[in-house]
Amino acid sequence: MKALIFGAGKQAEGCAWYLANRSDFETIGIASRTEARIDGLIEFIGSDKLVKHVLDVTERDKTRALMEEYDVGINTLPTRKTSYTTLEVAIEVGLDMVDILEEYHRRPDLYEKEGLEISDDMSVTEYGEQLHKRALASGVTIVDGIGFAPGLTNITLGKALREMDKGISAIARCGGVPEKEAAEKRPLKYMITWAFDHVLREYMIRSSAIIDGELTEIQALEKHEKFRFDKMGKDEELECAVTPGMPSFVYTRSDLQETYEKTVRWPGHYDAVKILKGCGMLDTVPVTVGDVQVSPREVLSAVITPKLQPEEGDTDVCVMWNTARGEIDGKEVRYDYYMWDTEDTEMGLTAMQRTTGFPPAISAEMLVKDKIPEKGIVAPEDCIKGSNYDEMIERLEEVGIEILEEKD
């Protein structure tokens, strides 16, 4: 079995570690246009299963030829342009794929398209549906948005709703934060564990949601909530606010009365972000400074990114608390899912790398072993279910990622 990972960043590193150490794959290709990143990833993993491919996915002929050598692909590329380009070529080749982007590719994000090119005679929604139909016609499966969030959020809430006679609400609360001591010494009480440009983007855009049974949009940072996480031996005060992290749910579970996702942070983070946002520092429209046009968000990112980098000894935490409400036999029921995962120093992987990188690796192996029969662009909640859900949870537990389910 041969798996091809697109990208060589932190989440690709998590995927590659799992495939090299915990799967039956014999060959793991790493494709990126940055050779130095591939070399660093291969050196870190230290497995002779890894193969280097220097590739720009926008060079479609080269991408197509490389895909034909592999059995499954895992897409960890960070922008919509590169993500959609990779999926388009995979559909042409007939290669099953897993994608971790915070996107439901049947319903592309209407805002900040990040270079995604669509013909003038087609809306983004029409483009997404066409992509799905092309995948169906080619017999291709794209497990779409399977990481931490989206991913673990979707499959846990999906599992709860399947056990109900009627689902009413599904709220995800999740996020990656520095451990407490590391948070206190940083502005925003935050540490970079994945693409920071995407973090800032998520604080600005409107995301789809269902409120009072109606499909609508919520502006990022709304429904700000403080809560106490007192499970799994922890007792911490945290906060969360709406961000676009579980985009498929409003379409795959459209009968719900309420569903959206919130991103978890340490208390005080969102107050600081709202000040920056109110000052215009998260805007993307260029402003004139002297004789130069600059994007406020790009300036902010360039200035603050060095101050948010991990230092020696710093570790991160991935937190999740999801709640599903509904009815069974006419009685109200509630399911809660909790996770508190920390960096594994023995593996050398952050919590974000583990929780985001391991689920797509496991899903890719399920695809190759024909455990996922659904075709087209498939949301995690619609294919990581039943025995696949059980296997996902069990395999995560084997590497120390525990998800606690409580039913009330």
C-alpha cells in the first residue's frame, strides 16, 4: 500500500509519523514544492518508508503523473487554491483522497477564497456541486475535513445524533492552546501550532450556522462563552467563540434546530482580539502607509508571529467539549464529548499534530482497505460511523488520545 501526502508542514508531519509507525503502508510519499521542508520531515520521522517528491501541485501534468503511482492521497495543503487543485487532479486520476482543510468542498467558502479560481459563469456553490458530481462519476471518495476540527468534532457529534430519534442541537467547542505557563508569557495568551494566517482569517469571516431551525450566518467571535473544563482530571477556566470550523454540518444535518462551532482559548484572548479587530488590524483591504500599500492583517501577522512561536520546553494542549441534544423515546437526551490532549514529547509531536494529523492517516488506511463505501465528497460524520467510528476511537486511544463520552 502506498500513500501520498501533499504538504510538508506540521500537520503533514503528524500524518507521516502515524503512517510510518502505526499503519500497514509500505511507501509514504511526501510532496511539496519546498524541498528543505520535505528533507526536515523525513529526517524527523527517520523511516525508510518515506519518499521525497518536490512538486508544485499547480503543475497539473506532474501532479497527475505522481498520483498515478499511489493508492490514496492525504491533502494537508493550507490554501483553497492548492486544496481544490489537488482534489480536481485526484478526481481526474481516480485517486481516493483525504483532505484536512476547514472546508466542505461541496460548499466552498464564500469569503476570502485564497486564490481559488472559478469560471465567471459559475457560482462557488455550483462549482462545489460540480466537483462532487465529477467525483461520483469517477468513483472517487474524498473524505472531506477530517482532522481535529473539522474532523473529531464532526464524528463525535454525528455518532450522538445517529443514536437519537430526533436531533435538536449540535455545538462543537474545540481549539489548540499553549499549556498554561506558556500562555501567560505571550500576547493574546496564544502560541502558533498551525498556520497563523488561517487563525486570523477565522476571526473575521462569517460562517454558516443553523439558528432556530433556519440556515443563516454568524459573524466570527459571536456567542462568546466562558466555561469550566472539569473532566479527565482537569479543572480549568476557558472561553470560546464562534469560528468556521465544522462547515459540513449545516448541510448534512440540516434538520437540526441549532448547530455551529466555537474555538476554545484561554480567558482574555478574545477581548484582545476584539480590540485588534475593532482597530482594523485584521482587515485585508490595503491601506496607504507613506508611499506603500499594505494589508493590516499581513502587517499584524508579520509583527506578532515571531512573538507567538514555541520556545524550548513549551507544549500545547488540544481541548474539545462537544454537546449534542435531542430525544430518544420521547425523552430529552444529551451527549457530551470531552478531550484534553497534550504534546507527546516521546513522539516529538505537538497535541495539534497528533489530533489533526492522526485522524486523516487512519481514514486513508480505511479508504485503501475498502472500509468507506461512500463516493463523492463525503463529510466525516457520514463515513466515519459504526465500525469505522469504533476503529477510529480505538486507534486514537492506542496512541494516547482519549475522547470521553457522557450521556445524560
